[in-house]
Amino acid sequence: MRTTALLSLLAGVASVASASSTKPFGLPKPNLSKKDIHYTAQAEDVVKPKVFIISMFSPEADIWYENSYTAGSIGNLLAKNITVPGFSPLFPQAHCLADGSVCQLTTGESEINAASTITALTLSPAFDLTSTYFLIGGIGGVNPKHGTLGDVAFSRYAIQVALQPVPWLIYGTEVFEVNEPLRDLAVGFAQRASLNDSATSIAYRARYASNSTSAGANAYQAATHAPTVITCDTATSDVYYSGTLLGEAFENTTALFTNGSGVYCITAQEDNATLSALLRAALFKIVDFSRIIIMRTASDFDRPYPGASVEYNLLYSNQGGFEIAVENIYLAGTEVIKGVLGGGTPRLPQG
């Protein structure tokens, strides 16, 4: 009996399926418009942020939430929370001030997560991003030739240094250049901040004062200074790296890919992916690519001090830079956001 019933059921399914090749398994072809498929917001509900903060993982995001009610902060970014289809399951919402003037998201670490999340953001009907300024605010490793622990680096270029394709292939994601006048304006805003430092970082920096480096005398002088705001460029790599040889290789890669105009000083894991997604959106005038600011704060050195091993730098050193780097995202970033909200931005070229 069970066999007969099963055969009858299969025969029925086959009959329905063969009746229309456009209706597999007998399901009616849905008559759905784009409006039906995607989440839609009413016109009055669409958020049009002036600034959108892009964080990559929890510490970079939490520093904003934890300071919601700190004197001088931009306000409570958890006042408005919007679930966006396509965001990371770990960070499914964009968070905004009550008036929607500033929003923040967390992409999740790695290039894939960043590209996926930013693409989802740009395609979300919940936001109007046509005149939004994007502040990429994260931590990274620093090149001791150009910076030190706690520094706040603003970049003109982001270079995808870890790619090793055959020489004649260009993927189109290797180098991105953002608006240099806007970068310089952001630097001026950030310089208003009083940056944090730590006793551990102060002691660790002193180890880079040695004149006996393979890069030459006083090559690491910049590593011995207190935290400040600097301008130099970002190296993007999903591969976490450490060491003088790799650092110098990526210095050369940066110079090569930018025709000698770029200077590598800070690392990132996601920036080229974020910029790639924003560029594709800009081609359809969803965002303005001239309104992007890349800000990375230095949490650790990308290579050891003279006499130390690569393994020590990577695995065992206590540099004391992580906490101050995270704190300086907030301190410098707040001044940048206030500057943008205050209307101090220059007339920008069309995106």
C-alpha cells in the first residue's frame, strides 16, 4: 500500500512538473516586483546620514557606544537601530543618532565580510547615501619608519599588498585613491583631539631608538614619538604579517603601485574591499566616492625593534598599543565628525 501511494505521488508530481517548464515542481511562478522582494522604507523613514562610521570588529565599534553620554561626544549611536539584509549575522544592524545625522556599522573582519556588508548597505532602500561622508575608522599595525603606537593615520591610498597574481593580470582592486583635500581637512579636524597614550607604549617605543637598524641610522625615529596625527598610506591584507622583510616589501609595493607617490605606514585588513564596494555604488551615483575618509590608528608595530626577532614581535611582545589605538579612534574620529557636521568641508568634486 505504501509503495502504491508513493508511486501515485511521484506520478502526480511528474505530471504537474511537465505541464509547465517555467513552474518547477508544480510551484506557481511568483509575480513579484522589486518592491515585493526587497525591504522598502517609506519616504519619511529613509535615513540620510551626514556621516557614516565604518567599523570592522567589536572593539572599534564599542568605543563609540561606550562614549554615547561622555561629555563632548557626538551622542547615542544606539538611539536608532536598523536591521539591514546582507549585513554580517554577527553585526546585523546599522546604528544611528536619533536624528539620523550620524550612523555606524560593523562589517566583520576580512575583505569578504567588508565587501559583503558595504554592498548590502549601498543597496539598502533604508538609506539615502548620496551625500554621506564615510569615515573608515579602524586600528592597524604601523611602520616604525613613519609612525608609532597610538598614531592616527589618514590615507590617500589603500593598496592591496598581499595579492600575488601573475604579473600581467590586473584585478582592479589593487589601489584606491580617495579625496586628498578632504583627507587634509580631516587631519586638521583630528589634530584638535588630545590623543591617549600608555606607560607600556612609552617604554616599548624607546626600544626603537637604536641607530643600528638595517634601514639606516635613525630610521625608526618616528617610532619613538608620542601619538600624533600623520598622513601616509594603508596596506590591505587578509594575511596578518610581521617582520622587516615583509614590511620593506610592502613599502616597495606601495611605491610601485602608486608611481612613487604613496608611502606605506599603516596596515588594514578590509579597506580595499570596502572601497571597492563603495566605488561600484558610486558608479551608479548611490554614493559619492569623493566623500570617503580613511582613518587607521596604530595598535602595534609591523616589524621588531633592532635586536628583536620577528617571532617576538608577532607573538610575545607587550606593546601596549591596542587600548590606546581603540581610544584614539573615538577621540580623533569625534573631532572629524564634528568638523563635517559643522559644515567645514570644502566644495567637493562630483562623485
